[in-house]
Amino acid sequence: MTVERLTQPVLITLALVALAVFALISGLDPVLLGASIIIAAQPLLLAAIGEMVVEKSGVLNLGVEGMMIIGAIAGFAFAVESGSPWVGFLGAALAGAALALVFGVLTQVLLSNQVATGLALTLFGLGLAALIGQPYSGLKPPAFGSLDIPGLSDLPVVGPLFLSHDAVVYFALGLVIAVWLFLGRSRPGMILRAVGENHAAAHALGYNVIAIRLAAIAFGGACAGLGGAYLSLVRVPQWNEGMTAGAGWIALAIVVFGAWKPWRVMLGAYLFGGVTILQLNLQAANLTPLWLLAFGLFLFAIWRTLTSRAGPIELLLLWLGTIALGTWSAAYPISIQAQYLSMTPYLVTIIVLVVMSADRLRANQNAPASLGQVFHKSG
Amino acid sequence: MQCDGFAKGPRVTPLLSINGITKAYPGVVANDDVSFTLMPGEIHALLGENGAGKSTLVKTIYGLVRPDAGSMMLGGKAFQPSNPQAARAAGIGMVFQHFSLFEAMSVAENIALGMTSPPDRRELSRSISETSARYGLEVDPFRQVGDLSVGERQRVEIIRCLLQQPRVLIMDEPTSVLTPQEVWTLFETLRQLSAEGVAILYISHKLEEIRALCDRATILRGGKVVASCTPVEETAQSLAEMMIGQSMAAPAVHNRTPGDLALDVQSLNVKSDDPFGVDLKDISFSLMSGQILGVAGVAGNGQDELMLALSGETLVTPETLFLGRRDISVARPNERRVSGLLCAPEERLGHAAAPAMSLTDNAFLTGNARERLSWNGFIKSQVTSNFARAIIAGFDVRTPGPTALAGSLSGGNLQKFLMGREIMQRPRVLVVNQPTWGVDAKAAGDIRRALSTLADEGAGVIVISQDLDELMEVADVFSVIAGGRLSEPVKTGSISIEEIGLMMGGDASVTQQMEALHVDP
């Protein structure tokens, strides 16, 4: 058990290293790639850490996608109208929280079904964002500069990779630390976990289950809104209808993948961000069926690593084989259609969710025990 | 039936007095003008059947329920807690029947959650160790609650209350999940607290325990106080009659001779899917037809896992389960039903019955396989409805008719229906888990008689229960499940309650003694 706990983050990091090796053999600059992975991971990280807090309080909000797209358009609109991206981010967080509270009131006060309400929230968010976004398509948002530190940001490798990002990247890192401290070390965080673990007992001890859950839901919505605004203000930066393109669903998968633990959720966000960027870059590069085979082996290696059924020697062989096959495939380039590559982030999401939920004992281990259950005060 | 005989020295002012508390829910008056007093250092029993209003009353005292009328006085001052925090601040502590603990969290975290302003971690774990040493409530503050036994969990709850120096301690059905030895340890702790002046309100329907422990008893029936007495001056019989308001029927005497082999289990091993579940280890036993096997044990020792393995919800390795001579180890639940192995699980709403479906539909759900209630995939609605009606008539289920929703029936009536549904299918082997849990005394008696009759007619019956008295009454042979292991079955009556208690706590030496006693079927 303890060995498992220690090796898992190590092996996930190893997977990230393997990604970098792939980048190198495909003729990409790993530093630039790393920096763009960090950018690509931010929306996922923000949305996932928010959703993790919501799920820790025992609520399953499947409306992340809807809250993200509302955050994207609200952030864009506020930034364009005010001329300040900061106002944009603030507006996005408020809009995300407001939409989340619609979900909160429906599920916590009116006791509607969480899964159905969450799905409805996604559909509603997508539609509403498209409506609000009509006048904004084609506009350019005000620029959101990076916080360069004179001297340090120009350092080779370390500079572009860690020290020349925008404020939101550092904010997100701070948020992960804050959530980690809040849940693990503070009394309100302990109460929130207690509510997610056993809402009837928390109620019997006199805690206000509904108010705590509403607060968590609003926080999750604000985080998802920020993530969406990061897409429309920094990553793209432009407003397109449906521009989140499933990022909310990936964020939900990351929470499960990260086993409801802040640091693992962060690693997961970077891993998925990595897959997204890699497929974009590889669409330009020449690819072969051999490469796909290498990628298949890569996924298989991740699976063996996560399920911890394999011994260390098998894992080492798997990862070495993956890297070797990847190198070989780079030597014989034949191009394949880009559509197949666009699928990969979603494919990885599905594979991860299937693998994680296939092992029932493992899936139960860290999940909040009251997750998704309706709480009703009675007696 | 007033026989107020509280005689512990001169009269002192009551610590807590309840005056005319009334609380109505839609369709039911849970408390109707309830009044009684609690003296300092008194152990006061609140006695009544399920649904008599005990839980509502204590929730009112603990600030979870606000009464419609009436008042309370605590230490001479008006007491009206608006929430549990206020009640705790005023000196009320409560140990819940279904523990209010969080399995994935540590003992110290659980205790901190139950305190209004807990000290820091180090100070807290120090005072936990101090309190647990003082009252003989051993527990490690850093262990995860999910890994603790039921007895240990209760200690956590009690320590949580004691750390706040309560003046009144409310215990809601504290012994329903303990071994007899754990019960005695608990009583020692309670007597020590009472000697220190803490008033204890003890809720139970176990009459012998109340006679052994309590100074006074207030008896509730249908939300009203019907009597108040000194338990030692009463008999269990007279207390029971006050509680249910009628005389009890004597249990049926049974003298059955076992027939052929009905169910054979050979070294059954099952790993549990639940992180806090129990793995079944090397379980072997043989059940004869016309025999009732009682399986005793503290909750969470593998009863649910055993039930799932027998019903076919978890499939087991081949050649471990035999119905007669047939290997049913990998047969699915419906195949097992067709061959005559029927089960009635513990959880009535959600597992044994679908609450939002009618009785007819529920009858179909397990009855279809054996009673052929469908034809080419279509439900034979008339036949199914008649089947449900026959169950209702045959087992005295009080309901408007077979179209009533399962969830609308009271616990006792639904349980009679569920037992009837399986018994009416003439099983070769019937497995029931906690058949009378949360069922009123009359329905419980009916269910036990029905199980006896089924065995008289030649079926093999396994009764899994935490109620030792129940098992002593119905079972022919008897075994104990502890930590996922099942002891060799012995004849009921060949061992004492004390020995059974030790085995429930997993004492190996007693298990060996038991094996020496074991009867060959």
C-alpha cells in the first residue's frame, strides 16, 4: 500500500518524461513544448481543482463544460467591454459561480437529480454562451501579458518553462496549494470532507450540509469559469462558439484520475494538457502506423502503471520498449490523417475512466462516500 | 400503571425536565404531550417499540428537532436548543444508534468534528488518550474509523461526548451491535459516569439490559408516555406488555429432525469489493433440509458478504457451493432461484424491494424465475397480481392492496411481505439476513413463526442475525461469524451466551472449544 502510494506519482512523472522524449524524436523543441503544455493545462487544472472540491463535498456536478463556456464568453465580454483582462477574469468567475448556483439550488434545495441537472447545465451553458457570444465573434480581447521577472525570465530552459508565465498560471498553482492546505489541514476543510463522506452524520452533528455544499458548488463554478476565460482570453485568444470542445468533460475525468487529491489532479491536468498539445504538434509532423503502435504501447504502459498490477521490472521494460518503438517509428515517416490525432485527448479520457472504474475496490478507495447522493433533512 | 419508585436518597431538583413535548409530522404524531424528569446521576431508560417516538424525543433534546409545543428545563433554566451545537454547549451529549462517524477519517478527526471548538491536534490526541484511559475506553486516535470494529466505533462516539464534559448523556440503542462482553464493559463505563453525577438517558428495547442497568424507566407507546416504573421491580414480561400494550404469544416449540443435505459450502473464500468490507475466509458448513442454521455475529464481520455469495450477487470459485449435489458456485441469482435457493437480504428498501414499485411488481422481481410469472418476455399481470394477493393474505400484510407502493408500507409489514414472497415460492433453502431488524414485536413474532413452519415443512433455512435472543429462539444449530470466518455449527443450547459472546469478539480459544463440541450433521 505505501509502496503503491510512493511509486504512483513517480510513474506519472515518468509518463510526462516519455511525452518529452516523443517530442524530441518528432523534432520539436521540448522547452517550447513544455511551456505550451503548461498553457494548455491551465483551463483543465482550474476546472478540475474546482470540481474536486465540489465532489469532496459529496456533490457530482456534471455541468463543468457548461460553466466553462459561460466563463469563456463572460470573461471575453467583460474584458472587451472594460478593456481589462482582469475584469474579464473576475466576471468569468462570477458568471461561473452564478450558473453553478442554479445547479446548487436545483439539486440541494429542490432535490433534483444531480446527474440529469448537471447534463442540463452543460446544454444550457452552451446555448446561452452562443447567444451572448453573437456580437463578440471575430473581436480580439485585450492582451494579457506574462509576468516576466527581469533577468530570471531570460534564463535558458528554466526561464521560458517556469518564470515567464501570466498571473493565472501562478494563481492556479497557488490555488492547488490552497486547496491542499484547506482540505488537509483546516477545520472548515475537514467539515467539508465530513459532509462528503457521510452527510447524515454531519447533519446529526449540527453542520449545515446544504449551505456547505452550496458554497462548494459556487467555488467549483467560479474555478470552471476562470478556466473557460483562460481559453478565450489567453490560450486561443478569441471567442468561438463551442470553443471549450469537451474540456469540461476532460476536467471531470481528471478528478477521477487524480483520485480526489489536489497534487494528483494537477499532474493529471498536465498529462492531459500534454496529450492535447502533442497531438496538435504531431498533426504537422509525419506519422506512421508504427508510431501509432508506439503510442498504443505508451497507453498500455500508463494503464499497467495506474492499475499497479505489474511488477517494477515489467514496468521498466514497458517504458523502455515504448521509447525504443517511438524512436524507431520516427525513422520511417508516412503521414496519416489529422482527424485521428484530434481524437487522442478524448480517447485517453475514455480509456482512463474505463480503467479507473473497472477496478471497483480502487475506485471506491478515495471517492467521497456520499458522492452524488441526494441529502434530505428528515426527522 | 404509575409505580414511581425512584429512591436514591433525598429528592434533589431534576437536572432535565421535559414538560408536555408534542411533535407532529404529516400523518403521525411522533410525540404527544410527553413529560418526564431526569435526576443528576440517574440512569433513566426510555423504553418503547420502533415508532413509539423515542428517537424524535431525544432529537428534540439534542436540538435536531424543534417541538410544536411543550418546554424543557435544564438545571433549573429554560432550555430550547435551536441546533446540536447549542445543545452540546448546554451540556447534552449524544451517542447515536447509527453512528455519526466518518469512515474515511481518523479517530481524532471524527472526535474534532463532534466538538464545537476543538483544541489543536496534539492537545486533542492527549485528551483523547487521557479520557480513554480514565473510562477504560481504549482507542488509538490516529487509526481510520473505517478499520475499527463496531465496539471500537462506539467508544469513539462516547469519548467524543465525554470530552465536552456533558451533564446529560443520551445513548440511542447503544447495545444493538455489541457482543455481550462489550455490553458489560459499556455498563461499567456508564455506572462510573453516573457515579460522577452525569445523568444518562438510555434508549433501548432490550428489557433485560434495562432491568440490569437503569434506575428508572419511562415507557412510550404511540408517542405517549404510558407508564413509568422502576425496572428491577418489574419482569421482562411485564415491561414488554407495557411496551406493546398487549400480551405476547409464546414462541412455537420446535423439535425437528434434519433430513438430507440441502446446502453444502466447502472452503468458500471471497474477497470483498468494499474497501471497508470483510473478506470471507475458508467458510465451510452443511445445512440439512428441515434445519434452521443461525449465524450470529457483530455487524460488519462478513454477514453481508456471505449473503451476497449465497444469493449469487457475487460469484464464487467453482466447487465451493452445492445445492444438494449440484454445484451452483457460478450460477447467477435467477438460476439459483430456479433451483430453489432463495434469499431475503437485510436492506428492505433498495435491496430486497424497490420502494417506488408496487407490491405486485416487487412480487414479480424475485418470483418470476420460480413461479413462471411471465410468458415470452411479457408479464402475466393477472397471475402476478394473484401471487402478490396470496402473499398479502397468507402473511397478514396490512396494506390497501397489491397496487400499494413497497415504500409506503411500514417496516414490519414490508418485511412480512418480503418473507412471504420467498416462502410462498416453496424454497429448498432460504437465506435471510436480519429478518426482524426494525420490525415491531408482533410482526417479528409472526416472521419467526413463519420461518419455523418453513423448516417444519422440510426446507433448509439460514438466519443471519445480530439478535442473539432471536437466534436462540428459532435456530436448531448455531454458528458465529467473526472477521469473515464462520465457526463450526453446534446445537443451539449446547453453549452459553458468554461463550458465544467471546466468539463474536473473535476469541480463538473458545472457537477451538466449540469445535470440540461440534455435532456431525
